[in-house]
Amino acid sequence: MDNFNFYSPTEFVFGRGRENECGECVKRYGGSKVLVHYGSQSAVKSGLIDRVRKSLAASDIEFVELGGVQPNPRDTLIYKGIEICKKEGVDFILSVGGGSCIDSSKAIAIGTLYDGDFWDFYGTGKPVEKALPIGTILTIAAAGSEGSGASVVTKEEGMLKRDVGSDKIRPRFSILNPELTTTLPPYQTACGATDIMAHIFERYFTNTKEVEVTDRLCEGLLLTMIKETPRVMKEPDNYEARANIMWAGTVAHNDIVGVGRSQDWSSHVIEHELSGLYDCAHGAGLAVVMPAWMEFAYKHDVMRFAQVATRVWGCEMNFADPEVTALEGIACFRRFLKSIGMPINFEELDAKEEDIPILVEKLGLGDGKKPGFVDLSSADVAEILHIAANATI
Amino acid sequence: MDNFNFYSPTEFVFGRGRENECGECVKRYGGSKVLVHYGSQSAVKSGLIDRVRKSLAASDIEFVELGGVQPNPRDTLIYKGIEICKKEGVDFILSVGGGSCIDSSKAIAIGTLYDGDFWDFYGTGKPVEKALPIGTILTIAAAGSEGSGASVVTKEEGMLKRDVGSDKIRPRFSILNPELTTTLPPYQTACGATDIMAHIFERYFTNTKEVEVTDRLCEGLLLTMIKETPRVMKEPDNYEARANIMWAGTVAHNDIVGVGRSQDWSSHVIEHELSGLYDCAHGAGLAVVMPAWMEFAYKHDVMRFAQVATRVWGCEMNFADPEVTALEGIACFRRFLKSIGMPINFEELDAKEEDIPILVEKLGLGDGKKPGFVDLSSADVAEILHIAANATI
């Protein structure tokens, strides 16, 4: 196991009706003038935003509102948010939505307390020195942004998707009410589940030896997702299954199951180019990329792939030929994705194989390699994308 | 799943040599005058306390020292610590030791900022309003106190063991260096492992339905303990096995695997009377009590016991008679405890069956019941203790 620091100070406020406590939560963490940042009109129509307003008002907290966050959140709305926060003297951001909304809020939190362009911090490694405090009310189990110090946003000019990571943008509190996710369309539910599973797998495939405890915790989360996701696809308003997925989604990404080990975020990085170019759902892009990455990478450590195949997918171990088991595990994953309505190849994603050179070019590896479980050159990325383009079950 | 709040703001600083960063850590969390509180002379002899002194001095932090914490830490030393902190103007406590030392430090932290007797908070439910900040350097994987808001201490008069729980006494940081645990005697190592497993089991046996995610995480931690504990018994200086146990011990008790479900702490409560009366090691007492509690309680939910038997102990499910599987799982646990050198009955613990009425009396249930997975009357506790007294494998 490698040395590590683990720090997850976010207070998670979980369960039915907890959004009605958002005013008290903001007050507890020192907010007095709030930007309520949200995405689609569904949050308004469902009455959620109204409940937020009532809770804030009941705690004597002033607020301004900014809706309209899109999936793959754009810099243009972020600049608008920063302007509002500066002008109105906002001292706390309450983000009501999914990963896109929370990531947008994090960017606004950084930009409000910075004299230059918030984009300076994205994809550059420039350390964030301060940010407004954030709270969240999560409406989709997926990104894990409610418990992480990460933010991914998109610059409209060139549709560049870049990220930043800092403890300064970890939410002070996150309200997780599984009821809020029961009205999600099936496709979005499945995209969220895929994203959660990717967060686990990208921690699981490691070159660090002797990581039994985090292996076992990752496997436990994957087993949960495999049991609960098909249930919510069939019964969208099954609170218990939604609750298990929601907590799994948070634990999957606050890094408690990924500490002390090398991780491999290649699938996420490659997918960001897909959703950057096609504006597809992040989870859908991952469903196409991740099994392809696995088929490309499994020979690097056949026994690790055999381990997940047997422990998680319930495959029989082929002791004479572990490679058979390893490949069967990957096939199980792709069949699972298909079964929950995810695309598994370029055609189903509305992507084009002939765009692969553009995707590789945008990733910007040049002659270099992206380090990871397996180091990837531009040619390797192209190969993974060709596997993804033509995948079948 | 039940509604819950989860809050674990402690920064965990994990790995080789990390104790040398304790000065920086204290500074980061605002300490300027520290009480270094530790237990046995082994921390001094091993050079650990000297490394602590150097690190504090390098960060220009003043400190006073108080050693001598015993297992089942006593109020007498706590009063002494409080006196020192008040007199010397201590603003931060650095606890160097295991659960006893950390729990003693938490009591000092409460007592220093309270005008009355710190004991007022123990076993009474009186809420803690303030406490000095604490940091820890953990020297034994066991109690989980490094990541919890709990403290258990013993009043010498009558050897009363009582506890308190509050977010105010959660450590600001905890330094976990598995190297520090490699010199532990085998018996203490095994006691620690038993305590960790008890923390998991006491979350696992729940009456809350639909808790797949926390079930799976608990099972993952148990599988880790079952794999790694025998390794460290054979190879005490195996860093990797020590590291996996150490992180499992922390995750087992900061409640991330126990949220949203009823829990049952009967074994801990009953054991506290055993170690209170006989001053035996807490883990050793648990090894005797916990399987006995399981044999008493399993009929309440045979399938839950069959689940852990198959998923964790690798038992074959007996579909015709699940009770057989449930009992086989409990037998596996007791054989495991025996295999790592733990006592499994009163004789091996140096306890006396004729003392059972005294133990039951001290527990103080009277005509009431202790609520839990199974509600326990005084007669039930006596029955569990009789099972424990006479257990064999």
C-alpha cells in the first residue's frame, strides 16, 4: 500500500425530506447570502426549488438564483455566476442538481474569490488558494461531486473539457435524498450508474500490490451496483434501491475506497473527448469506452481481471486458463451495460469511427504517453477507440 | 435504509514515517501549546516520543508530556491531564498510543474546557459543548478511536467503564503508520483484530432492511481481516498486512460502513463489564462474548447469519436448512479467534462463571431491556454469559 492522506470533511445529510434542512445547513456552515445554482426547469417544476426557498427563508438567509446549468457545464454560465456572486456579495453557494451543476458551482466558487479567469485553474495544476464555501442538494446519483474536491467543466470555444482538484472546493455539506432521484428518466439513471461503476473500476485497476482492504471495498460497491441498478430500471420509484445506489455513488468517489493505490483514469479522460465532441451523456460515453479499455489493458494483469470476474461477476475461475475468466468478466460488464440500456459501441452512441483521429488529436498526447495501469500512447488510445467503435455482445 | 448524518472530518495521514509530520499537522490545525499524552514506556524506548519531540520542535510548537496511560484508561490520570492542561495553557492534545490513550486524551480535552467534573458526560448522554482539539499518532490497530467521536474510560472507584460520543472530540488529524504496529506482542495484535471485527459485526447485525451497500462494505472489511490477521500473526513485521488491517480498523469504526441502519452494541456493552471486573484486554473479552451473543441471537434472523456465513466465511449454503449454515458461520468465527490465540471461554479469560450475577448486576439493566437486534433482559445477558463461560470449539 502506498502512503496517502485522506480528508473528506463534508457532512452528508441523507434521507427522505432532508432538503428541507438546507437553510439550517447553510447557517451551520456560516452562509448568510446564498447563490442557489441549479440546472433544468424540472427542479423548479417538481417544487424542489420552492422547498429550498422556504427552508432558506425560514433560516433568515438571503439568496439569489441562477438556473440553466447544462450537462457538460459551460464556462459562459460560470462567468455569469461569478458576476452575480461578486455583485451581490454572495458568501455561500447552494448547488441543487447533479454533477454538472455541482461542478459548475465549484467553478463559480473559485472564480468569485479570484481576480483573473477561473479557467486558469482547469487542466493546469495551478493550486486553488481560496473558494467560496459550497453546499449541495443532489438530484442524481452519478458524478460523486457531492463528496469530492473535483470539478470538470467545458469551455464552449472548442468544446474543451478540463478539470481541477482541490480540498478548497469540497462541499461543506451535501444533502442526499434518494426520493429526488425517483423521477429521473431511465436513461439518466443508467448513465449515473455507469459513471459510479467507472469511478470504482478506475480505482480498482491498479499497479499497487497488497491492497486487499480497498480491493474488497471496491468489490462491495460493485456488487451493490450490480444488484440495485436493474431494480431501479424496473421500479424507478423503489426508494431502497435508489438509496443504496446513492450512498454507493458517494462512497465510490470520496476516495475512501481508492486510497493508497495507483489509479487509472484513462477511461474518464478518453470519454471526456467523446462527450466534448458529441455532447453525449458522460455515462453513455463511459459505457462505450470502459469495456474497450479493459479489453485493451487486461493482458497487463490477467489475474486482477480474473479476480474481479470471479468475486464481482460471479464467473467460475478457469484455473487452467485465467485469461478466459478475465475476458468473461469484461463480457459480463458489457452485457450488464447493454441490459440497463446503455450504448456499447459508436453507432449506438451516435459517434463516428472516422472521427477517431480528431478525438486522439484533441486528447493532446502528441508523442507522449498517459501514465496509468497501462501507459497509453496516441496509437493506443486510437486502438481503444476502434475496439469501442465496433464492440458487440 | 434509515435517514442519517455522516460526518468524518478527520484528516488521515497514512504510511511509513508519517509521525515525523506531527509538528506540521498540529500547526495546520491551529495548535501552539501541546500536551503529548502517551501510554507505556515502549513509546519512549522505541524512539517514537523522541521523533514526536523533534517534529514539534521543528515546527516551533511548545509541549508538555504526560505518559502512563493504562489499558482501560483511568479517571485518575485524566484528572492529572486536565490539571496540567489548565495550568500550562495547553491548546491542543497530541495522543500517541492506542485506543486507551486516545480515549483518555478525549476525556482530558472535554475536562479542560469544562468547569465541572469531566465524568458528568460519561454514560449520561449530556451533550459535549466544547473540547480542546486533538490529533493522534496511532500505535495499535484496534479501537477505531482515531477516526471516531467516541471515548470509553474507567472510573477507578468501582471500576465503572462508561462512554461518551460527540463530534467535538473527533480528532482533527490521525497519523497512521503501520510500521509502528509491527513490534506489538502477538496477543495485543490479535486483541486489536478482534476489536475491529466486533466493530464490523455490531454494525452488521441490524434490523434495518435493504442495506445492501453497507452490508457489502462490512463484508469486504471482514474478508480483509480474515485474510490479513493470520498473516501478521505469522509475520509480525509484514508491513502490507499491517497496513491493510490498520486502514480496515479505521474504516470499520468511523461509521461509513454502518450508516442508515440500526446497530447492536450488546457485545461491547457486556464486554465492558468483563474488562471492568477482571481488567482483561477488551479484545479478549470480546472474543469470549461475541460468538456467545451470536449463538443467543441468531434465531432472530437466521438468513442474515446464513448470509455472513456464506459471503464472509465461505460456508456452503444449506438451502434445505439455513440454520445449519448460520451456526457453521458462528463456529467459523470462534475457530478463527482461537487460531489467532484469543480466549474463547471464561476459563481461558481467567473469568469465573460464579461471577455472572455480579456482571449482570453491574450492567444495571434491572427489570428493563437493552434494545438492539434482539432486546436483552438481565436474564438474557446471564444466558449469553453462561454460553460464553462454557464455549468450546
